[in-house]
Amino acid sequence: MQKSACLGYRVPNVSHQRGEYLMSKIVVVGANHAGTAAINTILDNYKGNEVVAFDANSNISFLGCGMALWIGNQISGPDGLFYQTKEQFEAKGATIHMETPVERIDFDAKVVYATGKDGTPYAEPYDKLVLATGSLPIIPRFEGGDLENIQQVKLFQNAAEVVDKLKDPAIKTVAVVGAGYIGVELAEAFQRCGRHTLLVDMAPTCMANNFDPEFSAMMAKNLEDNGIEAHYGEGVDHFEGVDGKVTKLVTDKGSYDVDMVCVCIGFRPNNELVKDSGMELFRNGAILVDRHQQTSIPDVYAVGDCATIFNNGLDGEPGYIALASNAVRSGIVAGHNVCGTALETPGVQGSSGICIFDLKMVSTGLTEAAAGRAGIAVKTTTVTDCQKAPFIEHDNPDTTIKIVYDAKTRAILGAQLASTYDMSGNINMFSLAVEKKVTIDELALLDIFFLPHFNAPYNYMTVAALQAD
């Protein structure tokens, strides 16, 4: 099924907010998740606009979150990791220039300058501009970092190169540098491919930015139990090689023989086109936007990983959370606003999840540690209980839940869950709870259905709320 066929991106109850609708020439720079959402929103809801998009890549809409599944042979191939094509956009009337990087933008003259793969120059004027330039991997300049088989993993082409190199039986040991979501997923993938896998990170545990220590400890044990050799609290110093290929990873605490290294320590917003323009930027370089996704330059919008979000866990403060889900929503908001519909983003909670060797973990909002760093006084409540009614004898593993709430207002600020059971849908309720400032006391009396096949009469969410101080 072509998913784009059902992606109308229509937002209910906003038609009354539309101002005078004038057809415009809209240029979009970047056509991955955020850009794709913006383009589809414009084309599906506002006929008659001229839409022109530029993208430096050769493909659109690659779901990088499925990259590790492909590398680890958990899916048969990469075809399903794309949900939009150039041809589908063109069928709706857009002009799409692939493999055509934008080199500069004259914001005063309102002209985008780009060069195609064949050398064709473009000077594209615009009425409205949407920047969806995404993020770039952080690659420190380690000594030996240019050795063969030191890989980065973000684009489809990066993943395809890794898949191809794993066909070489000489690649027996793979080190993953960075133990965030992507690093942990890749560690699982390499282990599933039969490689001895090392996981290296300066942090004291894995996924330290997404979960509190007791949850990270569950995943750390899961990785260890499945043969991953973890080296936490170690910083990479340099790489060594023979005949131009990497053979050794050296940290501040040890030296390890390797045949391949994947570096995935994080991403930074791609602000190359605007960093010298005078456009207002966030402290990490992301483009600062308002709730309409508009930048400080008139008629210029920014969406996705290149732009800020509003963090509801921190009372709507601007922040930076690079997730495809956030990117899509920001693209929808911008698509309506560039066409005259005043639509504000409600903000985000940073909801996310991961599944590694059947251990499923999800989170939303603030962890207790993140709240502490922000200077917010919080309380927590934690429960571990079976997923279903206790008398269900099969497929009824334990689930652990932790809820973080404001010590003064008692508003729910975040939640984390972990289980081998797929309880992931519960996190969406907590995401909404954070956005709407639901209190822990309101959760305690929330009407949550009961059926033994699914949960317990006193389910762990209710119990956690009831036992809160």
C-alpha cells in the first residue's frame, strides 16, 4: 500500500481561522519527513499554489528508524522504509528537484540558489519559504577517523553500505560508538548478524537521555544477556588501522580489536544555509520558530530537525527534540500557515520507544533526572505488576511503570514503561496527560477499561497513581 495515498494531512476545525487565501509560490528546501508533510499539506488542502522543492538526496522519506531492522535481517529489504516518491509529488502538481543541493538563499530578494547533479543552476524566487534541512550526524575529528570501515548511519546510502560490507566474513567484530537509541538498535542488529559487538559510550549507561537509571539498567542487562560487550564510561581517543582499514578502537580506558566501527553519538541541526543570515537561532544552532513554525525572517518557516520545538514537559519552553514524529507534525503546521490558515503547534512531549531483543521501553515528557536538571521539584511513583489479570497464566509478563509529577501542582510531567509485553500504546495517554496538565490525582480516577485478556482490574497505571504521595 502506498501510504501517501491516505495522507491528506487535513486538520479539523481550522477552516474558520483562514485569512484571505492568495495563491503563492512556495519553495521547500528539504523533502524528507518534515518537508514531505509540509508539501502534502499544501498540495492536498490548497489547490493552485506553485510548489517547488529541492533536496540534496536521491530519495525521499527514508524511515531511518527501520534502518537497524534492515541491517539486522529482521525485515527482508529496504523497500518498505519509504512512504513517498518524487513521482507522487509530481502527480499532485509539485516540481521536485532531487540531487540538487541548495547553496545559498537571498532572504532579501527572496531567491533560492541551487545546482543540480548535472550542473544546471537554479535561481528560484519564492513568496513563502519552508526550510526542512534536517540534521547532520555529529562526527568528532578522531585521529584515524578517515580509515575504511568507519561508518556513519543516517541516510539510506549509509545503511546500504553497511549491509553490503557485512557480506564480508572478514568483518567479525563491530564496535558501535554511542549508546543512545540508534546505537543500541545497531548493536542488536550486528549481534543478530552473528558479529561480536561492542557498545561504547562516555555515559555511565545506555539511553541515559531517554530514561531514568533504573530503566536504563534494564536495557543494559538485556544487552549483556544477549551477548553485547558494553563499555560505558569510556571516551573514544583514536582509531588505528592496517592497510587503510580500521583494526583498533582506542578509548581512554582500553584498546579493542575491531573490523568495523559505527559512529552514532548524536545529531546537530543543519543550519548551514541560515547561520550567517541574522536569523534567530537556539543555543544549539537550531532555527528558532514560533508556534506557527515561522522564523524571525518574514515569510520563512522552518520545520523538523533543523528547528526548535515547544517542550510541554518544560511548560512549553523552546527546545530541541529530533524525532520523525515531531518533524511530521511541524510540517503539517507550517503547510497550513504558509497558505494562510492560522494553526498553532500544541508543542511536544518527546514521546519515543525502543524494542531490543524483545524488551520494549517507552517514554514521554520528563524523566526524574531531566526534571532535576531543569530545577523542577518532582515526585515519582513506580509500580511493577503483571500486565493482565493475575489468573491469566500465559503471555502475562511484568510491566514496570514510573510516573513523574510536579511536587507542587501534581501535574504529570512524564512517564516511562518497560516490559516484554507490547504495552507501548499506554504512552500515548501519558503524552496527552503531559500536554493537558492532567494531575496524578485525576489519573487515579480515570475511567480505564478492564478485561482480563488485556489488563488487571487494578491496573498498574491506576495503582501507580493511587499510591502517589
